[in-house]
Amino acid sequence: MRTITGLLGALAPEHSRRLRSLGREVSFPTDARIFEEGRPADRFWIIHTGSVTLDQQIPGRRPQVLETVGHGELLGWSWMFRPYLWHMGAEAGSPVRALEFDAAEVRQMCEDDHEIGYALALAVGEIISHRLQRSRSRLLDTFGPYGTLR
């Protein structure tokens, strides 16, 4: 399996530049909830510094940490697919600096230019596939027959 280089690194340079031009710099302090599972997914981020944990609600238990994302990585993909609701929650594990994107603006860019839309869909799809595989492994480790329930 090839290494995921982050969303901007997965795009052709001209597509990366166009996407980057739509972003704005933001920051989050440690422990800030960035988004909540089930709420509207109206933006996404590319992490510059810091780390963000992705978690999922499990009835009767504390939220289960599924993944940690950091430098260069995409934070949030639910903005790209209807019904545009977060599938997970996210919390800053350390101070975070990131490039934030308005989802509707990026979706409109993709609608206006199908070439960049296709490239972005493929890049995000690869990231999703990679994350789902890692999440599955983590859940099996936690809840499998030899896993430790937390």
C-alpha cells in the first residue's frame, strides 16, 4: 500500500493551488471540539500542525477514539457526500493550526470544473478507504475476542 501524502500532495500541482486558494488559516486550542457526530458537515480542514483525534459514539460507553490525524492530513470528509453530516466527532489533541475550507464553495468549484472535482473525489476516496481500514483494525483490536474493552 502506498503512503497517503495528504490531500494537497495527492492532487496535481494546479489543482492543489486552486484548492489552497479557497482556504483560510484557523487554529484550535487543545481539547477543542471541532465537530460532532451527526451535525452538519459544512467545512473541512488540512492540518498544518498539531493533532486531532476522531471518535465515534458507542451507546453506553465513552466515545471510542478511531484515528488521530496530523500534519498534512485531511480532517473531515463528510462534507463531500450527502446528507453532509459528520460521521464522527473530532477533538484537538494538541494546539492545531489548519487551513479551513467552506464545503459549499469547494463543491461548487468541483461542479464548475469536473476535472478538479474528479481528482478531488479520487483523492478523498483514497483517504477514506485508508481510514476505514485503520478504523476497522482498531475496532477489532478493541472489541474482538482477544481485545480489551475500554
